[in-house]
Amino acid sequence: MSTKTKAETNREIAERFLNGTHSRDIEDVNVIDDTVVAFPVCHGFPGGEPADHESYKNFFRTFRKSFSDMEWKVHALVADENYVSARWQIWATHSGDFAGVKADGRRITFDGMVLYRFEDGRIAETWLHINQVMLLTAIGAIPALAA
């Protein structure tokens, strides 16, 4: 009988968090209640840093209003006893205003990375790095590169 390592458990929690927050069902963001500490420390979030469960959920709700019909893929997921990192890609429809750019309904793609620090089996700190040049170019906010 094998026992899961802390790294394996952290990886499973991160996968559960990612699957819930990127699900087609917006209510799946409630996974945050079970996978994130009450007052996480966040870095790199566009529009402000989530500081509790509700603001973390609102980040994903707002993001989904701007980018609907989202599909996503994790290209790499690496875990140890304290951290989990994921490299991901998202495909979505620009369906709501974002960064001052009006929605135009075009299908876009962008990628990024995230690093989660764990405490007692929950995400305690998040460093998010969205490939902003790729995203802003895709929605036409950087017209010179979009052409």
C-alpha cells in the first residue's frame, strides 16, 4: 500500500483548483473554498490582487465575462512539497470588454504560467504570469503587433 507524498497531494489540489476555476460551469469556482487559504497572497493578477475567497472567485467570474467559450490546456505541471507550477494555454472568445478594449467576438489564444505556494494542503500564495503581450495583441490592444 503506497501513501501519497506531499508533492503528489499538492499536485492533485492544484489540478482540482485549475479544473474548477477553468470549468465551463462558473459555479465550479466554489472549488476555491476548499483549495485556497482564507486570505491568500496573490501577485500578477490583472485588475488587482485577490485577497480572500470571494475576490478570488470574482477574478475568475470577471475574466470569464471577458473571455467566454474557454478551452484550456496545461502543458506542464511540476510539484514538490511546497510548490506547484503550471504552464498553460487558453483559447477563448473575446466576449466582454477587457483592458479598455471593446469585445469583438474574435477567437483568441494566449498562454502563461502560475506558481502556487502551499500551506497545510491549500494554496496560500499565487504568482500569475499571463503572457500579456500575446493577450493584448490578440484582442487588438496592441495594434502594431496585431497587424
